Amino acid sequence: MLDLSTGLSPKRLLLCSRENANRVASRLFDERPGRVSIVRTTNPIQPFRVCTWPAFGERVEVEMVL
């Protein structure tokens, strides 16, 4: 359930964190070496996204390249 006073539940805040995006990107990079990026989105429910190629217009926060 979402906490309406803050807008997001504590679990959602943890999942949406930059630290969690770093963990996911590191695991993906270890499994599949190549280009892995963490991009910032404009969606408050998913402020960071981990992908192998960032989409046009998204802001790259971190890029891991082999």
C-alpha cells in the first residue's frame, strides 16, 4: 500500500533508490558484460532505470562499459 502522506511506500522508496539501481546494474553487468547504463527518468514511480542502451532523451547517470 502507498502511504498517502509521503506519496510512496517505504518499500517503493527502497526499490526506487539510486543504490538499488546500482545493485541491479552491477548484477546485470556481471552476468552479461557489455554496456549497462543507469538512466534517470521523469517518472516518480521509477526515477531510475537500468538498461543496456539508454533511450533518446533520457539522462545517463552511470554507464558501465567493458
